[in-house]
Amino acid sequence: MPGLATQVERYSVVIAIGGVPVRVNTTDADFLDMLQDRYAGFVSAEGYAEFDFDVDLVAPAFSDPDADVSVTHSSGRWFMKRGDFHAEWEPATGTGRIRQTANPYSIDAVLRIVHTLVLAKQGGFLLHSASAIRNGKAFLFAGVSGAGKTTIARLAPEDATLLTDEISYIRKLDASMKSEGYVAFGTPFTGELAKLGENTSAPVAALYLLAQGPENRIDPVAAADALRELLANTLFFAEDQEMVHWAFQAACGFVERVPVYRLTFVPDARVWEMIG
């Protein structure tokens, strides 16, 4: 009847990465199906979520997903934008909104940004690195593009559990958790392998800085060099002095507690005989 509003059905999915559940709400069932497929293994069956994002889908237009990300803070809200999305998030209420086309890449970027902001104040971070669990311990393999992250992940033996070949999720433990140190979690953020990591976690035993060479060799790295390379490989987007401070402190805390080595390797499976 004229004058009666049409009720729009709303769909939701909870995506839990690093033990942090984020609910994404949409009115598009096809978009929901795409999210469930994209984050398979990280979709939580529980209704609880720490944060809620409403997604407004817009018509496709020219955009550049490789354009620089802008992340700014004002009046208690974070504002995130790139060529393919605009988003805002209010940590105090745990709510946010994303405006994007119906693709999985934009929301992927928003989730990465939000997790970096959450982790920084907790002493953790996202790291450009492959990571895997072996013998109950997590090992991180960091390096610039081409250093060998995908190669080391592809060469992992059957008794290793791949957490990611691209972006590792590192959380700091504290006394309230009856333990100290760092834990690496699996992520759905993929690199060349295009394979989601396993949704599991383990204490971090070591960080290896990758370099390919004529022989397999492990060398210790001085603390100052370890810190510099860790910061160079840490994902961070915020244009905010306080958050930069927290991110720096997180990196300092990590190199104080976790051994960092230079791993020079020949690209064959024998390198894993030196790890774990």
C-alpha cells in the first residue's frame, strides 16, 4: 500500500581473526555468500562480536585499489579511505560503516586496518611475513616482496601447519593471561599461494628475516637491526602520533623477548631441517 515502508532483510556474518570477532552486516545475500566463501574457516558460529560494521554497497565506478590508504582520527572516530572504499569506525561504541562495491578486497583492507589499530594498543601487530607452527611453536618468516615468504611456505613439511604466506597476526600475552610472550594466529590474508591459513595459534619461538643465497645459514641479528627490519615489515596505516608511538613500543617489546635471526636459504625443503 502507498505510504508503507518496505522492510529490507538484513544479513550478518561474524569474521573472527586473531580471536577478535567482527560482525559484518549487509542487505545483499549474494555479498554475504561471497564473504562466507572468502573467509571460510574464520567465520564464527557464535553470535557475539566485538565490533559491528554495516556495509553499504554502491554501483561500480572507476577506482584504484592500489591507491594509498588514508587513515585518520577525529572526535573519537577513525576514518579510512582508499580508491575503492570509504569507511568509518567508532571504537567506543564498536560500530562502523563501510561504503564499497560488492567485492571482497575492500572489506579485506578495512579489516586489516581495524586489526592494526586494535593490536597496537595491546602490544601486537600485523607483519608482512609467512608463519607456520611446528612442534607446537610458531615461526615467522619476514621479508620484502621477493625475499622468499611464499617459497618458505610452499616448502613447509607435512608436520608444519601454515598460518599464512603473507600477513601474520601477532598478539602479546600479559600477566592477566597467566603467561607472557607472543602468540601468532592464522589469518585469511593470502599471498601468492592464495591459500587461507589455518585458524589456530601457537607461541612465537623466533622471527627469521629472509634472504636467498647459495647455502642454508642462520645468523643472529643485532637488536637495533632487528627492530629496524621489524618496523619496515609491520603493517601500519594510521596518521596519528599516539598510534605511531604504540606501534613503535610494540615492536620494541617484541625484539626484547623474541629471538630474531637472518635466514639465508637455498629454495629447497632442506632449509626446514634448521627450523623448529
